[in-house]
Amino acid sequence: MWTNVTTEASPGRRVYSGMAYDEKAQASILYGGGWGVMGLRDTWAYNCSSSTWTRIEVPSFPDNGLPFVMSFDSHAERVILFSWGGTWTFSSGTNSWYDMNPTTGIPGFELGVCSFCMAYDCESDRTVLFGDSGGRAETWAYSYQDNTWMNMAWVDDGVFSFIAYGDTRGDGAESVSPLHEDIVQLFCQHDPEFVIHTGDMVRSGAEAYQWDDFNDTISVLWNLEIPMYGAPGNHEIYSDGVTPPDEGLVMYQSFFDYTDVIEEPGETELFYSFDEHGIHFISLNTATDWVGGEGYVCATEQMEWLEDDLAEEHNFTVVFFHYPAWSVRLDRPDRWAQAESIRNTFHEIFVEHGVDLVFNGHDHLYYRTCRNGTQYVITGGGGAPLTDVQREGTVWQDGDVGFGEYHYCIAVLVEDQLDVEVYLLNGTLADSFSFEIPSLLPTTTPTTTTTTAPDSPGISAEMLLVISSPVVILAIAIVMIRREAASDR
């Protein structure tokens, strides 16, 4: 039975405020809201035993960013608040709000067209957030201990997964992009089996100290024992001007140790192949062997090795290298010519031998196109200065997907299907496509679903699932998180 316990001394009329019961204070904490054109930033505590509201004077408070949602983390003994103003916590011990300012994986809902609900799951020690924004429903989990948000769409029961990304070099005096370490932290939440890097890892690969800087930004990979398989980019050759250019990619080869996968005659750290869960992976070197006036001329040693490798029977083949075969980079006809040279070298061979998926870099953007049954993906959003795509006057065709945003790709193998998803740094799913991999059939058929990145024209939107009850979503999400926490233990 509901009882009206309204008192004279109470918060004023408002909408979109947040409220949660604080077990430590044994009171319900209410924050903010709005009424008319006013944004309210006051904090109140309600004691049910005495039926009294008390306004709490606080030194700082969350920014206005309606709506507010709150829940109580009983392990941390803090109230967790989420809104457009960010992620905040309230301590009844100090009567203070604290801006948590998580740096990675922040939920990215569309401003002004959203609704949220939130609850704390004590078993997984996570705060679960469900939001519906602009026709997109998402579930996130927040860990106070780690101060990180995680998009629960990333949690899967796949056989194995791997990451593909590239172009992490720095700009100006920076060896490596300052964003790179954040991106690595983000994709490590997927617990990939290994990582593919499509090149341009550092600004000037001839300089030894830049590889030390790069190593620092991927230290989490080594700590988690996640291997990285790379392909050299043009910046792996460059120097700062004092050291001669590293035309032989000596520094690159000394940094990586691929002895665990280099097994076939002729393979080196510059081109090699390996197999994982029935998928064949090939890394190629396109950083060298550029001839003025002729473009890219693949070294005979590499081409002969590649043809022999592809001639073997493979169920599904992924190839990765730096220079793209199809370029739509804005206002760069020179890049378009480079891409034409690359595709004249490799595309016919790939089609002949049924290569399924190709990852490239060099252009600092995302671009996906399907040509003669082969999916080509430029994943150059690893931290280097971004560029945009150009549709008119380039090789862009209907059905292509492209945008100039920082991102990474995660591929997950589930039974006989490989699902590839592309995430922006705010956790938004920007593109997705999949391949069916029937083990008894010689060919594969890619099927595609595409979702929309914010402010990315040309990406069609498809709503895959609509569930009207946030409570149902929260219940499902808590089950998922508990399963993940149990597997971690």
C-alpha cells in the first residue's frame, strides 16, 4: 500500500531527477532534475523513519545533463549517478559528490532523445545501465573499482576472437598517438586471443626509442599474454632525420618475434602466415618495394611465397597489410593511385584463391567495400590524425561503409559464423558484418548488417531489436554480467 508522506520541507517540483537508497546513510538520496527552463542541482536526503527531507549542502555537484539515474553500490558504499554530465559518485560519509571521469568506454547515447534506468548487481559488483537513444538500445556495466564502463554487447560466448586495427603513430614530436593506450585498454575488455596491427605503429620506425614508447602503450597486451601480429607500414621506415631511414625494416623485425608462427620455408617477420580455429591468416609487406613511376612492385620472393601459400586449401582466409587496395581518402589522388597499384598486384590473386577478408590501414579512417566476393576493410583509426572519406570521384560504390572516426574491429567466431563488429571509442557500434563458414563447402558467403556511427553520413541504420521494458533488459543484463563474472573467477 502506498502512503503519501509529503512534508512542507521537501524538494520542489521537478522531472528527470535521480534517486537511490543509500544503505550506509539509511536514507534515500535525491539529486537534481528540471522544471520549466530551470536546471536543478540540489541534493536531498529522505529519512523514512522520521518522514523528513534534509537538504545537503555539497561543495560540488554533477553538471546538468538530464535525465539523471542513480543506484547504490553496496560494496563501495557510494551512490552512482549517470547523466550527460558524466559519471559521479556520492559519499554520505563526506556529503560530497565526486566526478569519476572515466577515460574509456563511456556510454555514448544521443543527446536529448534518450531514457535510462540503472541498478546495482552485488554478485558481479557492477552497476548496470540500460538506455534507449535514437532507436538504439544499449546495456552497459560500470565497475567502481576499475572506474570503467563496458558495453555488454561486447560479452560473447564465441569460440575465439581477435582484434584488427592500425595507424597508431604519433604526430609532431610524438612517437605514438596519446590515444593508443586508451584504445588498447578498450579492446582488451573483449579478451581477444590475439591482435592484428595493419602498420604505421610509430612515427619514425628507424628510431629505437620510438619502439620503447610503442611498447609502453601496449604493455597491457603483454601482461595479459595477448600476442600482436603486425604488418609493416611506411612510417616503420622513416627516421627523424639524423638516423638513416630503415629501408630494411631492421628495427621493426627486431621488435617483433614471430618464431611461434614462422614455420614455412621463405617466411620472415615481414610476410608470414598462421592458422587459428580453422581460419588462415596471412601478413604481407607493402611498406617497401615502391618504384618511382611504376608504383608498387611486389618482391619476387614474397609473391612466390604468397602464391604457394594461397594454392593450399584453406577454409577461410584473412589477409592483412598496410597499403589499401581501395582508397576513398578525401582530396588525395596520390593515395588513390597507390591503391590502384596495390589492387593491380593482389586483387586478382585474392579472387582466384577465394580470399574472404582483407584488413588494411594507411588511410586514417574506416572504409569497407566488397569486391568480387572479397571484403576489404581499411581500419586506420588507431590514433593517428583522422581524415574523412570522399565518395564522389573515387572508387566508392553503393553498399560501401565509411567514416572518419577512431575505432577498432573485433571479430568473433561462433560455431560456423564469423561476426565482425566495429566500435568507436565511446563504445558505439559503428558497423557490423558477418561470414558464414560452412566447414564442408569451399566458398564463403558474406552477409552484412550495418549500424550507424554518430555524424557519419552514408551509413544506413537498421534497428535489430526493440524491447519496450527497461526492467526486462536490466534483468537480462544482470544475468549476462554474472555469467561473465563467474567465468572470470
